Amino acid sequence: MQLTRRQILASAALPWAPNRPRIAALVTEYRKFSHGQHIVDRFLEGYGWDGEHHHPAMDLVALYVDQHPNGDLTADRAKRFPGMKVYPTIAEALTGGTGKLAVDGVMLVGEHGKYERNEKGQTKYPRYEFFKEIVKVFASSGRVVPVFNDKHLSWNWEWAKEMYDTARRMKFPLMAGSSLPVTWRTPSLEFPAGVKVEEAMCVCYGGVDSYDFHGLETAQCMVERRRGGEAGVEWVQAYRGENFWKAYQEKVWPTELVEAALCRSHTLVPAREGFNNIFPTVDDMKRIVKNPVAYRYRHADGLHSTMILMSGLIRDFNFSAKISGQKDLFSTQMYLPMPDGRTTLANFFSPLVYNAELMYLTGKETYPLERTLLTTGLTAAGVESLYQGQKQLATPHLGIRYQPTKESTFWRS
Amino acid sequence: MKRIAIVSSIYRYLSHAQHMGDRFLIGYPHEGKWHKPDVQVVSLYVDQKPPGDQSAERAKEFGFTVYPTIAETLRCGTDKLAVDGVVIICEHGEYPRNELGQVLYPRYEFFKACTEVFEKDGRAVPVYNDKHLSFSFTKAKWMLDEARRLQFPVLAGSSLPVTWRLPDIEIPLGSQIDEALMVGVGGSDPMDYHALEAMQCMIERRKGGETGIKSVQLIDGEAAWKAPYSQELLIAALSRSDTPLGLTDKDGRTQDLVRTGELKRLVAKPAAYLIEHNDGLKTTLLMLNGAVKDYTFAAKVRGHGTMSTQFLLTPVPNVTYSACLVSKIEEMMVTGRAPYPAARTLIVSGMLESCLQSRQKGGEKLATPHLGVRYNAPAQSQHARR
């Protein structure tokens, strides 16, 4: 009998359910609004889900925290949740000091904290290093368990690929990525399956080697549903500053898709004083957006996608696409209730944690790891193109083909 | 192209008249496009001109006239009604409050000035009235009776019923609803009105439609916690909140506000608005200032379990939820049909007034035989979902 997700969760949530999975979390830091806090707190405190205050049907028993900045919450959480022990090393967190893997799932959160930046502007978050520690314990214990990796796999493509290959070779479920693919959408639309897509666009905000990854995931979780599935990416070219505006005016990418995406924004900075919601002209955009960035890339089946960072103009993630044979453009916003004063909870972490829970309970990846392998490679290629003077770079290593899930995995319930 | 008049209290940055009125002038985001409305603003009335008044500058830029009276605004300086629709936005501005704490916005007076023109000139056109019809049910009822007598469509109310929902749910038409609860925040009487109307747009879809209000009771302070609302629905509604305060504000943690007891510590002055409908349905609005900052809803719907959602109030300054409302106003101006019944706003205007009277009488339960407003919900969903 095929169980639905809800049935699986319901059965696992029963108090007599044997062997609640034991989870270890490895985080770079644990302070207010760090990814570590958003994610680990949801396991400890529960979170609003499906009209309930949901408590994951598992126990977070071990925590490793790499850095302890001002405002570190590790001690507070350890005290309030005595079932969770804090360990000084990753190996000890995974083995509970027994010398053998003693958990049933691992949550790796290598985002935030003080880590070196390289000459390309990439922050060297130690996700690969943490991952290597994990697989060392897996190997020595002769047992593997599911791993969830927050955000991209690594800033370094070779390492990311190694992480992917390792998971596949050692046969453990590995999920990764951003909250953008799984958060609310306004409107709450799924991209139609099996359609031919002519052009796709994400217009968002933030910095290079940071929110660019979220923008790429936003576009990728949609276009992977097109006819044939994902076919891989042949080349990437980045545009920035003057080059960006030149390309914009030469319509290197369809500007009507930018406009459609902007029409989904809830945070369009008014181009004129005294107006609260006015559509900007290109001249307005030039004035408001100081450092625009675009990554434009060609998929192997001919689709062109563009990810645009328009910091200063908007603070949200908007997707648009031209679907063959459809008169109207497709568009939606991947809505983040960002705790920037208006909200207090970054609840877009809830669907991310929920999907990790499903994997820990079922041993199955709920959406394709290949998506995040590709967006990891696209992020690195975009950064590299910027570094090499905005050159178009061939990306034979990104010939990553995969199929989307049949079922929608974004937040609708 | 339909010609419309805007009749407003004030036209200043971020006043309702500005953020709604401007959309008719410069367009607004709608279904993934920047929609240029099929209507033209030809005249404007502003009741007050506070510092920052924008009426003259808008008139100059967009080529319409600001008239000193409502009648002249509707007649555009001629001797006959010269517009195809009127948008009354009487929210914000300096107006006194009465002993119930209601702001005495002259919506009734504005509306009456319009109907006088309609009657004298022998033609009536669609009217949108922003927010509740009036602080007084008697006046509100007169407004809709007058509209029926003169045979023109009226649309009214808040933007909460038409904004995005998280998740995007709709109560199936004709459902059996066993109980409903709304959580709101903010002051009375602007924000409790929004919350009551948000709840009303959900429960009016129940079997038999709206049957009117039998009684209301507003319990203030500690006693509100003892009101007979469902704890389960409160948990469901709050599970939809993105804005728990207290410990979440302090260190970012998620919270089960009800079961941890934090809710009662955070809300210094809770208020429970208890509404009993003629068909027996009991609904509750809890105003929970200090605990959250958003508007959430939950109901027990037979065959569907507990349904819950958040009415998304999108960020300032765009307040794109008002674009959702303006598209409904435009729809009425263009088609001559109100997409949803103003009776909803009438009944909410009345239940709010009676609730405030109950509060004034120390939380006494008040029978409301005058609120026997019956109507049916529109079959089509009206909120933002495309």
C-alpha cells in the first residue's frame, strides 16, 4: 500500500511509534536570525504547519556549533532542551562519543558566521568540510543516514560535485537548497508540467554568491518542469553595471519578462516621491538600482534563463516565463515573510524543515538533489563570469539532466 | 471609457484615497501585468486639506478638476450628473470620535450628497464606499436602502477579503461551518472592522448563506480569555502567523503561544467579540495586541476539518492588497455589477457598532434583532489568486 506523506507523518507522530529518528545538527553559528537558529529552533520548538503547532516526529539529540559570536544562543537552547547535547566536534556530535554513528539523520547548516572571502567574492562557508567529516563517520561506522544541506552544496564546484558523487556512491539520501522553491507563492501557482518554455526569468535582489543562488533556485524549480525535464546548461554569462544596462536596452533578455516579474513584486521602491506603487521606467531603474547583476544562461534544449539582481528596486523573488503557445506570460512571486521589521519569523524555513523531516522519516529525497547541484554550479559559473570580465563561459560540467517530481513541493497547505 | 469621480476625506501620501485613487491614475499590478484601468478620473472632492495634501498636484498632472462640493464634483461643474461612477474614500483625516470610540467619518453624508444628485438629475451610477458604510447601522442601512430605491450598484468594504491568503484557501460554498475564529490586531474601530469583515467573507459561504446576527457581546480584558471560543481554532489561527512577539522578537524562536501560556503574558488587553448568528453559528474575533501583528482565521468546516489561513497584508508602501480592491471597484464601474454584496459590509458595520455598545455596557450580551441582514455569498472566489 502506498502511504501518503500525511499518513507517514501521522503514523510517525504517534506517541508509541518506535524509534523516533535521532537527528544531529551541524551549524556554523546559532544566533538570532542565523540559518542555524531558524532551522534548529524548528526541530526544538516546533512550528506552525498545516494549521497546527507541529512538532517534528523526531528528536534533535546532538548539536555542533562552529562559531560562537555575540548573541550566541547555543547555551540557552542546550539548557532548555536537555535532550540535545552540544559536542565540540562534528564526529562526536554524530557518534555521541560512542565512536560509531549514533544518529538517523544529519542537518548541515553552513550559512552565516565569519569565514574568509576569496578574491572572487565567495564566502568560504565550510559546507564541504562539514560534509567530509560526516562521510568519514559514515565510512568508519559502516552505516549511512540522510543528510540535508542548507543552501548550495559548496561555493566550490569541484567540491559540490564531489559531495553529490559521494552521496550517490555511498547511497545515502542527500537534499540541499534554498527555501525559495518550497515557500508560499502569490499567486499560489505551480508551473505547468511538460510545456515548452521559450524564456524564463527571475527578478530578485541581494548580492553575488549569496541571494543569486536563491534567484537561480527560484527559476530552476519552475523550468525543470518543462517538456523533457532539465537538460543541463551549456553556457553562462554574467552582466553587471553599465554592461547590464547596455544588455537591457539591447534586449539581450526579454524586458517584458522583467516587467511581468516586477508586476508580482510587493516591494517595488516608488520611483517618484508621493506615489506608493508606481511602475518604474528604465531610467528610473538605472537611478534606483546601483549595482544590477544578471546571469544569463542557455540550457541544452535551447531554453534561455536569466536571473537578475535588482537590489534597491525590490526586496522579493519574482518569476516569469514565456510558455510556447500561451498568449499570457506566466508569473508569480515566491513569497518570503522576511523578518525585516514587518514579520518576526522567517517562516519560509518551515517548508524547508518539513521536507527535511520527510526525508529523515522516509529515507527519500522529496525533490531532486540535481536541482541544487545545477544551481550550485550556476552560482559558481556566474561568479566566475563576473570575475573574468563578464565573459560568456562554456559549462560542459553542467550537463546535468534530471526530471522534476510529479507532485508539487511548494507550500500550499 | 467610464468617467469617475473620487470623493475623499483627504488625499495625502499613504492615505486610502491616495493609494487607491492613484491606481486609477497610474495603473496597478494585476494578474502579472501593470494594468491601465478602463476608467478615467475626471473630478475629485477632498473634505480636508492637511499639510501634504496632493489633490491640486494630482489634478494638474492628470488633467482633472478638484471641486469644492460633492455635488459639483459629480456634475463636473455642469448642472447634470457628469460621471459614470463614484468612488468614496472617506478614511483618514481629522474627525471626532463618539462615546463608543468610533471615528465619525462622514461616509453617510458623502453618500447622501451623491444620492441627492442622482435623484435630482434622474440618473444613478455605481458607488464604491471604502471600508464600513457608516459607524451607525441605521445610517449604513439607509445607504443601501437608498441604493436599492435609486437602483444603483454599491460595493463597499475592506481589502482583507480580496487580498492574498496564506495558504490560498476558500471555504467550499454551502459548507456546514461549526465554528469560526478570527485573530486581529490594532485599534478600534478601524482595525476590528477589517478583522470582522475578513471573517465574514469566509463564513458567509456556509450552508444557507448569511442569516443575520442574533446577538453580540464584547468582553474586554482578562475576562476575554474565559470567553467561549475554541482553543483549537485559536491554535490553528495562530499557527498561520508570521509575527509572534515576545520571545520570538527576543531571539527569533518559533512559539506555540497558546500551549506555553505566552499568549496571556503578551496580551495586556485582550478583547473577545462574540457574534451569534441567526442560524446558530457562533463566531469570535479575538483582538490580541501584543501577541502578533497579523490577521489570521480558522474554522471548523464539516468534511474539511479545521481550515485556517492568514490574510496577507503586503508591505508598506506598495500595499498591493489595495490593488486587489481597486480591481474590484474597476470591475463594478465597467460592468455595472458589484462583484460581491455590500450587504456583507452592512452586517459588519452593524455587528461592530453593537459590539462597541456591548463594551460600553460592561460586556453585556446584546440581542440584535435589527441585524437580520440575509444575503448569499458570490459563487466565485473574489480574493487574489491569479
